[in-house]
Amino acid sequence: MSNIRGMCKVCACTEAEACEEGCGWTDASQTLCTACAPLSDAERAAKRSANLAELGERLMMIEGQQQELALRCQVLRRRPAPRRSQAQRPKLGRKS
């Protein structure tokens, strides 16, 4: 993960979505949270890999939902407009 201000470079937590155990920023750059700071390099790499895998799964789920919605929209566009009953049709002709 890149060094984006306000997002931990190890676990991708943010102000809006902090770590489960709670965390804060270790410095003004706001790129490393207090939950990840004490981890060794190997632990950080493992946590980063697990987080990337989870984000990949989320992305695949979102893409699947997006495809499903696109198919639903196609189906809805193909449906003929509902026919109006005789009473619902506007009356054409001259006004009295």
C-alpha cells in the first residue's frame, strides 16, 4: 500500500474505519497507526498481505453486484411499457 495521508500503509485503517482494537496515528504523516507500529517487518508484511486479499475479495463482490445491477437495468429497459386502460387514457378532441 502506498503512503496516503490518513490511511495506514499496513492495515489501511482510516479515521472513519479504525482498527478493531482502536488506534491512532504515530506521527503527523498519518501513514502508520499505533496498532501496526509495534509490529515487526515480517508481521507488517503478513498483515498487509492479508488486508490486500480481503480488499480483493471485497472488490470482486462489488464488481459482481455491479454486473447484476447492469443486467437488471437491461431487462427493465427491454420490458414494454404497461398499457393504459380505457379509463386512464387521455381524451383527445376539442374542449367544450
